[in-house]
Amino acid sequence: MKQDAIYIRWFADIRNEDVGLVGGKNASLGEMYSELTPKGVKIPDGFAVTAGGYWHVLESAGILDDLKETLAGLDRNNVADLAKRGKRARDLILAAGVPDDLWSEIKAAYDMLCDEFGPDADVAVRSSATAEDLPTASFAGQQETYLNVRGYQALREAYIRCLASLFTDRAIAYRIDNHFDHFKVALSVGVMKMVRSDLAASGVIFTLDTDTGFRDVVLITGSYGLGEMIVQGAVNPDEFYVFKPTFRKGYRAIVRKNLGEKRVKLIYGHGGAKEVTRRVDVPEIDRKRFCIADDDVLTLAGYALTIEDHYSAKAGKPVPMDIEWAKDG
């Protein structure tokens, strides 16, 4: 363990079973970092601020009762009322700020990342929600992620904004629809070194054919820039299919490639808190070629099978995976 702390857990010390403490996203990152880095899978280093940090923010500011009162009796079908109450809840958390003892731990952990990667290291700050009574519940895509966060002030602001995003209108409605108690759900926040895919490419890997369910292929999608464009469905990406049985025998088993349009990409902004990322057009010459080379495709396929094999062995049955990837530029 890199440091003794109440609210910080480094990826190296997190396993998949810690989902109740750090949420599903951070638990999976920790599992892969600790278990699969030795097997050659490259995972950026980072740490999680535990769900305990979220409760500490609420308790230190004394806003828990105010939050409960704000959401009491809410009719999720009344869109105007939902928006009004959601904003009130978010404003309560933003005004609460980060208690000094919690910030001291976050700052110390960030300093250690800066020692590893350089001053004012650029990090991704990612929400990872968890339910107290249902640790396996999924809240994927409900809360905020902030990219290219640099320095103490930006990190402190990104952290509290992640906590506030637990009460976006969408997240509130989702919990009501799925019968989750708002106050048995908490938020952990992951802080991890950015991969400079704004200078290269990123995408998503599926360890099956998403159209047919065929299990013997790895499907890799990719486009230029940071991964948000693909995750949001804002680009038509390149596609690469690798045939698993032949690949496992050591062959370069790319069986199909589809060239996507890749019209836009997300890159680092010019600096400052107001423009940490920006969307730009991809030059035509780059759109007409694949965003990664065949060697990259095969490397990613190898990572994907290592990850799928690991989780399948833990589950005692085949577990298809979807995996975000990014190439450093």
C-alpha cells in the first residue's frame, strides 16, 4: 500500500470484491491493475476515493437531512419539478465542498501520481457509484467523468462535481425507476493517469460479435482522439474482427476490417478549467485510413482474451467482456 489513509485505496490494493467500497468501475480497474498488469495488460495507475469520502462530505456539511427533504415525495414524471429538485440537491453538495481532512488525503495521493508521472499530472476523474444493499447493481453512464484534469484546484473541483452528479436529473429518475433508495447509493471517485489518446486513438473491445452473439471473435472498434466520441456514439468508428481460435494458435488472425468515417475527434483543450477538451474535425487523409495498425489490433486482441479468461475463470463460466482501450500518442 502506498500510504495509510482512511478514504484512499490505490488500484494495486483493490480487487473486484471491493465493489461495495469503491463501486463497480473502480473495483474492475483495481482488479485488472493488480491481477493482469503482471500478465502484460497495460492499465494506467491511479487510486479511488472510497464511498466513505462521499458520506464524509455530506456529514461534515450537515446536508443529509436537507437532501432527503429535497427529494421527498418527488414525482419523476413531473419534469419541471425533477429539474428543480435535482439542481437543489447538486447545489447543496457543490456548496458543501471537500472537507480539509479528506482533501489532504486526495492531495497526497495526487502528489504521488505526480511523483510517478511528472508535475501537474493530467488525470481522468471518474465517478463509480455503489449501492449499500446491492453491491452488484449497475449505475454505468449515470454520473460524470472529467478528462485532462491538472493541478490541485481542478482536481478538487472535479471531485466535488462527480459527487454532485449523483443527483443529475437522469440519475435521480434512474434510481426511482429501478427502486433504489437515493440514500443507500454512494459515490466513489477514481483518479487515474490519462492516456494521451488525443494524439493517437481509442475505442471499445467486445469479446464476441455484438450483432450475432458469435463467441469466437474479438471485435475492436477504434477512432482518433479521446474515447468519449465512441462511447457517446458520436463517430462511425473503424472495426476489426479477430478470430479467437486461430489467434490463440499464434496466427495473425484478423479476418475482417471495416473503415469508419471518423469525422470528428476529441482532443485536449488549450488549457484552463473552461476548455480541458475540445472537439475538432479529422483531416480527410486520416479519415481514409485505419486509426491503428494491424500490430495494434493483435495486441488489443491479446489483452482482451487475457481479460476475458481472467473474469471467466473467476466466475466459473464464460464471461463476455466489453473493454475501453486507448493508445498513447
